[in-house]
Amino acid sequence: EIKKINALQGDVVFIPGDFVYKMPEDDLAIAFAALKQIDVPVYAVLGNHDSDPPGEYPSEVIRDAIRPYGVTFVDNKKQEFVIKNKKIMLYGLSDIWEGKTDFDILKDIREEDTTIVLVHNPDAVYEFPNQHADLIISGHTHGGQIRIPLLYTYAIPTDYPFDTGLHRANNMDVFVTPGVGVIGLPMRLFNPPRVDVLDVVF
């Protein structure tokens, strides 16, 4: 997947969480080494499986294991970066299932700024204190993982009708990626692992 990402020659990589499902702690230090080979800046937040519970480890253990490989975590933080001379404001939120999400940082979003919010669970968009974000990028649904027609939607762990792709929610654009991983059964059906490419014009 890293070779594919570099071949795409994008400007930035966003990872909206769920790095770990089941993994021995001794493997954490080496499991993500390939991320260091990504040629562009990488920004990330953690998902519900990256914190205990329901994950196996406290969220800071996961961050400490991955940071050395060039990943900038923006959980409950904001970060400014530039793409083609355009200033982008990135806001990150910790996962709402962890119970540490600081929605107050979003109060700083100005309507005139170009703003992306990175958050694992798309349901969080309904708790934003304003509707000024230009794009929200999230994951969490895994696209249903095993997409048995009609039935898979009942397995998606959201309170709102999110699946994959672009949604309009709370008057904002929310993109939900199905990602590349699995939980529970180590398989996907009608839902191959996917690295999404967003060609965004602000």
C-alpha cells in the first residue's frame, strides 16, 4: 500500500484511525515502520480500537509506537499546512468512543478559512459547535466490511446513516473511507481494501 500511495504523488496523507485491532504489544514498535517510507506529510487521529476500551492498549501507547515513523497526530489539536501556496487549517478530534473529544477546539474555525477536520467516527459531525468546516474526513464504518446486500448496513457502528464515500451531514461535507483493515472476522466481502484519493478544490 505504501508504494501505491507514493505512486499517486498526492500532497498529504490522512489516516482517520483504527491502526490496531489485535496485536502483541512487542509488535507495536515495528508494525508501522513502513509508514516512514511515505513521501508526503502524514496526519492522523486514533480510532475506537486504538484506545482501551474497546482496544487493547491506552491511546498514548499507540501514538508512541507510531510517532517515530513520521506520523503527526492531531487528536484534539489544530495544524496549519500549505498545499500549492494555499493555507489549510487541519483540526483533529480524538475518537468519541474514547470520551476525550475536545469539540471546543472547533470553535476556532473561521468561515473564511479553508478547513479540514479529521475525526474517526463520522457521527461526531453532529456535535460540532459550528458548521464552518469545508471537509470532514473519517473512517470507522469499514464500509460494512462484509457487505451482504441490505444486511451489512445493520452492522455499521454509527447512529446516523453513514456508509462509505461522500455524505452531506449537518450542512457539511463528510467523506468516509472504508480503509484497508478488518475487525472480527479477518475478511472482507464485496468491499476490497481501499486507499481513497480526494481531489479537493477549495
